[in-house]
Amino acid sequence: MTESWWPVARGGELVGYLTDEEHDRLLAAAEPCTAEAGDLVFQKGSPSRSLLLVEEGQLEVFDESMGQTVVLARVGPGGVVGEVGFVDGQPRTHHVRARARCRLRRLSREALLGFLETDPLLFAKLAVGLAQLLTFRFRSAVEELEPVRSFAAALREPMDFEEVAPQFHELDAPLPEEDPDAGPAPATGPAEAMKVMRKVARKRRKKGGSAGV
């Protein structure tokens, strides 16, 4: 009988090019393991020699910032975690823990390289899957960071004074007397400065083009 998690895991990341027989051989080479809710499966800074295929349950990728836990991603059945360190051998970049009870497969670098000798076609398909997965992760990161990058560029470069000066002309004007019947004053200070920065960044993006590769 096919278990409920199987169709999702079978159609997940990394294994899309594999036939059922190749997928069976991959699973045979990967170590089955489980994790209970709250278990830490990867620790930031630890050595990277394997990746995890999620068959059932959900993993949570997170980091610590200013004493707070920041959840970066949740990975369910069919997903993969640990692929970056798996490829380059560098220490883990984030923590990963089980959000619920998980059924996993741990694939080591040694097991993958073993396919190069025993099953070159399977190795090639997994290599293509890894390349596509890493490319997708990279493009997603670039897309998410684009607003921050544009704002940082606006801060680094001199502004077009003729463009932004009219928005700050009131700084040289005398302060008006308060009118008790008037409504709330329009936003000034950081809020207005942010609007100006966004306007300059939009203009720069129109002139420059996409940051994508």
C-alpha cells in the first residue's frame, strides 16, 4: 500500500528527473532517520557533509538575531535542506529544527559521489537537480533583497538636489502657529525621507535595469 506522504515526496525538489527505479536506488543509499518536534537537526556553524530529504512532517530553518528567533523558511514533504553546505562543504549557515515529527532521508556526499562510479546517469540527474535547486534559491534571495539593495544604493550616492529640494523647502520657512481646530499634521522626518529615497531608487532602477543574472 502506498503511504500518504509518498506522492508528495516523490514529486519534490531534487528528484524530479528520476525514474521510480532511480528514486528507489537513491532512497536505498540515503540513511532513514526521524526527528521529533523541537529537535535540532542542523546547527549553524557545524560541518556540512549531508543534506536531508523530507518525506513526512515539517522542518523550520531559523536564525537568532538580537535575542529573537527569526524563522526563515518552512520545508515540508518533498523539500530539501542542507543543499548549500552539501555542495561546497562549508559550515551550516542556519539552524534547522523539526516543527513537527519528521520522517527524513539523510544523503551524504560520499553516497552521492558513489553514484559517479556505480550509476553515472543517476549521478548526472541528481547533479542537474541540485544545480536547479541552488539556482532557484539564489534567484529567490536576490528578489527578496532587491528593495534593500536599492535603498542602500540610494543612501550611498548623492541625491539630485533639484529633484528632492522642493520636498524639503518647508525647512527654511518659519514654524506656523498651532491651530487647535486643525487635524493631525502630515508626516515629516524619517517617513518623508523614506518616501524621497524610494522615489530616487525607483528612478535609478528605471535607468539601470534588472539585478538578475
